[in-house]
Amino acid sequence: MKKSVGKAVRYNKWGYIFLVPFIVVYVIFQLIPLFSTIYNSFFENYMSGLTQVGPNFVGLQNYIKLFEGGDIWIYAKNTMILWIMCFVPQIFLSLLLGAWFSDVRLKLKGSRFFKTVIYLPNLIMASAFSMLFFTLFAESGPINSLLIQMGFITEPYKFLSNVGSTRGLIAFMNCLMWFGNTTILLMAGMMGIDTSLFEAAEVDGATSTQVFFRITLPLLRPILVYVLITALIEAARIAFSIFPVIIVYLFLSRYIVQGIALGSVKG
């Protein structure tokens, strides 16, 4: 009995050793910056032109100013709008794909390949996605060129300068990035359902729609709750995915305008 306990302890040791890299990375890149941000939020520290202001301890004044300004409610409203625009299509698409790939009766060919392709966007960094969307939907980008050639518009449309199109692009980008992860989770839940339930429903003459809404969806409730919670957490960070686009857009716009100005002066 003692030997088995000793072996278990030795095996557990390797589990803790494998956890060390994750813990180190988490502490350095997540935990320390989090506490540093909370600490710095109690200070006034910024640049006014070439003059350094602070750091001066101001207590809760930064938080009071944040709530008194009223902008925080605008941020919350925009975040909720983007979350709805992203999550609702994502959950419908994931349920549809999950039902297709987990249905044995369909006998889909190449399902493993399509599962891999669906999950690939989740492995791409948000900054890479942002650069891709900036290139595609810029005023001189291929999307505008295609629309002009097809006759839908006569002049380039400013996708990144209009509220509706910007929200749509952010929602579409986040949906494209995360629907693969949601599909894999829902598919795993569907494949974990006892097949005897589906066989009994088929014997009773239930249609595919009845099986989906009466058996699959109720038994997927725990997975759906998990997906909802993780999507809400992601919604709190959804705005950060567009920051690289804004930075690149402002950077390029500045230097393009300067180049045009210099060219006109030299001419």
C-alpha cells in the first residue's frame, strides 16, 4: 500500500513541474501587470507636452472622474452592442456546424479537415487579424476596388470612419476568430450525449428538428452556460482587438497626409 502511495506522489510531482512554465508566464505577463495597473490607478502620472506631471498620489480621484464624466456608460453600451452582434451569430453558426459534424447519419466526408480549418482562425493573433481587415477595408483596399468595379459604389467607402461599418467589422472579426472554439466545445458536448436517446427518438418517429430542440439543446445547457460566461468575459476585452487597426490607421494616415503635403509644396 505504501509503495502505491509513493508512486502516486512521484507522479504528482511531475504534474507540478509541468505547471511551472505556465505559472511563471502567468505571473510575469498577467498577474504583475494587473497589480501594477491597479497600483498606478491611484496616481496622476502623464506627459503634458514635454513636461512630466507626477507621479502624484490622488487616491480615488481617477475613478471618480471616470464615473462622473459619463463616458464609461457609453463604453459599456458599445461593448454590449458589439457582444450581441458577435455572440448571437457565433452561437447559431456553432450550433449548426456542431449538429452537422456530430450527426452520424449525414456521413460527411473530410470532417476532420474541416474541423481543423474551422479552428485555425482561433490560433491567429488579434493584431494579425486587425492588420488583415485594415488592408482589406481601407479606402484604397481590395474591397472598395471590387465594389467600385461592380458598380455598387462610385467612390471609396470609409469603412473605418463610420460607426455602423466599424462595429460590423469588429463583430465579424471577433466572430470569425472565436466561432471555431465555440464549435469544438458544442461538438464535444453533442458527442457526449448518449446515442441511445437519439436511437429511441428515431424509433418513435421524431424528426431531426424535434431531436435537436427536445434532446440536443436541453442536454447542451451546461456547455451553453460555459460558452455564455466565457463570451461575457471576452466581451470585456472586445474593444482591444481593434486597437492595432486604429494605431495603424492613424500612423499611415498621418504620414500619407504629410507625404501629399510635402509633394504639393515641392511641386
